[in-house]
Amino acid sequence: MTMLDTLTRDAPPDGEGSLQVALDPADKIKGAKVFAVYGKGGIGKSTTSSNLSAAFSKLGHRVLQIGCDPKHDSTFTLTKKLMPTVIDVLETVDFHAEELRPEDYMFEGYNGVMCVEAGGPPAGTGCGGYVVGQTVKLLKQHHLLEDTDVVIFDVLGDVVCGGFAAPLQHAERALVVAANDFDSIFAMNRIVAAIKAKSKNYDVRLAGVVANRSAETDEIDRFADAIGMKRLAHFKDLDAIRRSRLKKCTLFEMDDTPDIVAAQNEYMKLADMLWAGVDPLDAQPMKDRDIFDFLGFE
């Protein structure tokens, strides 16, 4: 029996032409609402995730944000600096996880949001899915998920391979962040396909799209209507959001200008909506060739 046979013999197919390692039932996150945030690289997933975490915390919920990007900058607006990753600290103990303490890899950020940076393997040498899996195992071993109401996975770019789709095995709802442009909508379509594939064997369902860095949402809305998707929120391309990243803080720590207050209110509304529960969407992604024709702007 080969190593691949060992890994996949009990795994259900996760979509046409795909076979993934089955999630160990013992690693399932229980008791918390779990969200995975995806989107095109550079579209503002970390900004969205961090401000959403802050909004959930302001609603009185205990929040854990898990960054799933090797550059480990998901949580720095919450913690004010780059934190060591799970992979970094595991390496210091020669990957003997039992030697780690929670304070070695989990850090408290703005308004009590707990922050973990999973990190990733060196380029070209490993799988991001392994890193996510090890992070969840550590959190469960240290009973850190038992005191958590909301878990947010902030996931690397628009990569939809089995490794970086791993957070979808844990999530209840998946959100896609997109701008009102060709590239991010094209990436969103592929992410929707990945979510649909995972939903065949896991509890994850599509929640909808968060429009970001866009004055208008007409093309996002046109695409969403065409595939059976829903826009959950809209954040305009505000200089205040860019400045919040430079200041290493969330929008909730910025001066209360009208634009910032409007964005804060939109995040609070989104957090409240997600906590109350959004209906799962059964969106039907387009084939690449079809969406290319569909997004041919005049």
C-alpha cells in the first residue's frame, strides 16, 4: 500500500477528479460559529477579517482569528505587530507539540480578540492544509476552542487547492471578499466552486460576498444574481481603511469621521447578521470560458 493509499483510503471524494484526506471527527470544532474568509490576493481579506473580529467582540462574543498565510500578517492590526506562527514555534521544539504552551502561539489583540497565525511551509516544500490541521489540533489539545464563540479563518489568496481549502472542512459558512472588477470576480467564481465541492462532504455552506474597495457594486451584483449568490456588505475604497493598516489598528480605533463611522456600522451590521445566521446559498459557479464572456465589460 502506498502513502497516498494510506492517506486517502477512507476519504470521500471532494469534487470531480479530487480526493482529499478526510477530516478526523476528533478535530471538528464544536460549540463555536466558524467562518472562513476567501478572496483574490490583495483584495482585503485580512482587513475584512480583523475588523469583523473586532465587530464580533464589540457584540460581546469571544473571538479567535486564525491567519492562514505564510506571510502571517492577518492579525497585526489587532495585535499591533507580526506574531510568530504555529510553524515557527513548532520548529523551536523540533515539532514536539506537547512541549508548547498556549501563550507560545496565541496572543490577545484588540478588545480581547485572540489571535493565531498558522503560517505555512517554506515555498514549494509542503502543504498549507497540514499547517491548518496542526493549528486546530493544538487549539483543541489546549482546550482553547471551548471558550470561543466565533472562529474566523483568514485564508491565503485565491488558492483553492486541497491544502488551502482545508479551513472549509472546519467552517460553517464561507465568505468571499471581492471588488467590482474582472479579476476578483473571476477568482470569486473559482472559490465558489471550491466551496461547493467541499459542501458535498462537510458542513460548510456559502454565506455570500463582501464587496470591498469598490465605489459601486453593479458587476458584483450582476454576477451574484446570475449564479444565485448574495451580497452581504459593501465597503467602499476609503483612504481611512488604507491608513488603518499603516497605523496597525482596526477601523474601530480610528478617529470618528463620517466615512469611518459608516464603515464601522457596516461591520457591526455584518457581524450581527452572521451571528444571527444567514441562509446557505447553493450558487452554481460558471465555467471559466462562460464567466470570461459574462464579465466582458462594454
